[in-house]
Amino acid sequence: MPSVLFVGAGRHQRRAILRARERGLRVVAVDRNPEAPGLRVADTPEVVDFADVDAVEEVARRNAVDGALTVSADRAVPVVAAVTEHLGLPTIGTEVAHRMTHKIAMRRTLAEEGIPQPPFAAVRSLAEGRAAIATVGLPAVLKPVDSGGQRGLFRIDTPGDLESNLHAALAESPGHEAILEGFVEGIEMNGIVVSRGGEARVLTLSDRLRPPGIGFGVGWIHVYPASIHSDQLALAERIAERSVSALGLRDGIAFPQLIASPHGAVSVVEVAARIPGGQMTDLVRHAVGVDLVDLALRFALGEQVTDDVALPRFSQPLAIRFLTASPGPLPTGKVIRIGPLDAVLDAPGVVEAETYLVEGETIRPVRLDGDRRGYVIATAATSMEALRRAERAAALLQVEVE
């Protein structure tokens, strides 16, 4: 029986682990949290901090795994690359992993290839931050170079904003380094790209809508297909594919994020080398009929990835509405009762819904990706009608707080 190693075993990984077991694979999973949901469903769970590459490699060797992967966890991508490279397993390689997880290395590579992106500068100190403002201009976005989940992300409108938030951004970086990027107005889009033999192909481009205020970096609504006009959409697809190729990903799944400006231009926000979180796997499955987890397992095991599993089979407009509070349909406060999902699931057009809420937790205003406490996916003849259906269905969930 072939075996596969999952690096990270959180909520997003749990579903992928179950999918791997459905395929008849033996699953080895590592996570530093002994209560990680994915460990409970793995054949061989190991409580290991995946920041320790040697420890993860020892687990892989001891279990004689045939491949390794991660889902959603950007920090695990270099670990998977290092372990698979050391063991001679199918791999994207450590150099590619570095370029696709370290935002400065990524920006410099894209700049060398002439791919449009915001101005940027590295920041390790307040003095460098002030110099970066002079280079990049304001408004700008400050974030760690090697973190994710919107942790340590701040909009910088004044030099005082930089002084107030630089420490928090650096604290979220394992390398204690941040990046300041020019803020680009426009429609942000999530892309899913599959690369086979060095040929990159866009599967989906969808609008990634963000709330106003401090949670401006969190995607709280996804809408497929993207709402930009056809010429700009074609440009966005070309730039997404060029970005993935420029960063060196030959075989695997990539997650480029782009911004389409009102003037017709397209800029690259960043590009990840993994299946993203935020229900993007579900979006691709319902929107175009491609199973990203199956693809990732095939790449990890070195199996052939044929057109029938890697290319879109149809195109279905849909919307994903995350359950968030302030703004959003959820109340803020300590949860004392969670109503059933039946009314949500029975609403017109709803194809999937889930909540991660538990009694006793405190719902806070949306600030980080982790403040999304569930989701509703709805389909319709048009993307805007799908969004209306998802919004109406999300409002049906009854949650009581103190």
C-alpha cells in the first residue's frame, strides 16, 4: 500500500487526509499539536513540530513514505521540499519552495522577469522602514516576509502607522523580516494554476472580496468567475501563468493572488506553491469539476497527471460567504448556543455549508483568517445571484451570544 506524509494536520489538512485514505493510501501525519484534527484520522499520527526538518525527515524515513505534501500551511512548504529532496521523492525543490514562500525572494524573481507587481522594499528595522516609505510611497501594506493567514498584516497610511505596527509584523516572521509594498486599489483575485512539465494553466480566477477596516486582508467572500472584463481577465490569466513559470514550479499546484486595477492593469500580490485554505478546494471542485486534493496526491506520489483530471470539465458560477462578525452575519460575544445548519443547507442554491463554532468560544470582529467561523457555498446561473443566495443562506444560521 503506498504511503504519503502530510506535514501539518489541522482542520484544512483533515479533509485532505480523509480523501487520501479513500484512495487507499496509508497516511502518516505530523503536527506539533497533539489535538490536531488531522492526527485523529491519520493511520500513523506523529506529534512533531514541522519546523524541525530533521525530525520530520526521520518520521518520513522510518515510515518509508512514497511522497509528502502539505495543504494550506505555507510554512510547511519548505519543509516538504527539503524532506522530499533529501529522500529522492517527487519534489518541487528547496529553491522553488524558498522563492514561493519568502516574499522578498519572490518579489525579486518576479521583478527580474518583468512581471507587474507593486513597488516593495525589505524592512528589518524602523530606519529601514522609513527608507522603505520613501521608496514605496503611501499608502502601503506591511507584512512578514515568511508568514501567512493575515498575521502581522497592516495597512500603512502614515509614518506613524509604521512605527506602531512594525514590531508586530516582525514578531510574526521566523526570520524577523518584513516587507513594505505599495497598496494597489482594485479587485483582488484568487487564482488556481496547475503546472505540468513546466506548462502552467489557470483553472480558476475568482474575486476575493475583503471587508473594510482592520480585517482588510481577509477574504470573506469568494465569487466565481471573476467580475473583470474579458480583456483584463485574459491578461490576468497570462500574468498568473507567467508568475508560476518564473518562480520555477514545474509540477504542482500554485495559488497566485492578483489585483485588477480600474485602469485595466493587473499586479501580482503573491504566489504560493500549495493548495490554499479558505475553501478554495471546494470552489474549484464546484466551479470547474477539478479535485485539487487528488491532483496534489498525484504530484506527491509522482503519478501521471492527465488532462482528464487536471483540466476544467465545466464552468459553474458560485459564491462562498464566510461566517464572520462585525462585519458579517454573526454576532460578537461568547457563544452560548449554535443553531442547526438545516435551514442553511436547504436554502436555494446552497451546495455546501459548515460551521467551526463551538459553545464557549468568543466571536470577535474579523481581523485574521481564523476569524472566519464557517462558510456557505451557493451556485446560480450568474455569480451575482449566487452571492445573493449565499448571503441570504448565511443569515439563516442562528447563533446566540451572552
